[in-house]
Amino acid sequence: MGAHSDEHLLYCDWARRDSLLVSQKQFSQDLQMNYQRMAGFGIAKADAPYFLPPYEWYNQRIAAWTKQEGLQLVNFTPGTRSTADYTWPEMGNRYVSSEEVYQSIMKYEQQDPHGLNGFILLVHIGTDPRRTDKFYNRLNELLTALKGKGYTFVTIDELL
């Protein structure tokens, strides 16, 4: 587990990635608030030293600021629709159901010659209340299916 931002700020422009939309102070304050909220669940910063930027979108300065905070920047492995587990039905065609997320992971596993070996899967623990089919409720099912295919799982620090 690691931080992912408190307010889910967009750090840099979609069209000009080298630009910044936040100051270092805003970045740091948002990150500190994220860790304060995690502390409410008994998770200390030392127990969660990884940072996955919101929207999975960042630049070199964000990477440098992350390092200054004593964290390691990580990102998910692209190829599945797991990152859409935050969507909710009222989003229209942007909504991706938990079944679609699950099937996209299994399809990727079947089609990639390396399967899911070394894969970092992003799952949002906190999602909008309008999403009633929380994908994290299907993690046991997913892990059981993948274990049945011979996969073992390691923590991110073991993977890296």
C-alpha cells in the first residue's frame, strides 16, 4: 500500500506534461493529508513508502518531489481496465463495471505471452459511493482464480 493523493490533484497538464499545475507546497500538503487519513486506519508512512500519482500522470519534477518526501514513485502496469474501478454508472459510457474489470484482467492474462508475471495491478480502495459494485470486493475471487493458474503474489517491495 502507498499514497495516491488526498484530493486526487492533477499535477501536470494533459497536453504539456512538462508543465506543473501545483506547487511543491501543494504537493507536499496533499501528500501529508493522505498519510494522515491512512494513519486513521493504522497505516504509518513508514509502512507505506510508495507513491502512485493521481491519474497516474506525472513528470520529472513530481518524481523528484516524491523522492524528497522519502517515497518511491511507482505506477501500474497498463493493459487492463482495473484503473476504471473508480467509475460509477451515472458517468455513462465511461463507467466500467466490476465484471468488465475482472474480465479485462483475465483476458490480459490469457493473451500476453508473459501473463501477469511482474504485473502491478491498480485497485482503488476508496471509490465513489455511487459505485455499488466495488471491484475490491472481487479481489478474493480474482486472487483465487489466479492462484489456480499457478500465480503467487508478492508485496511491491519484493517485486521491486
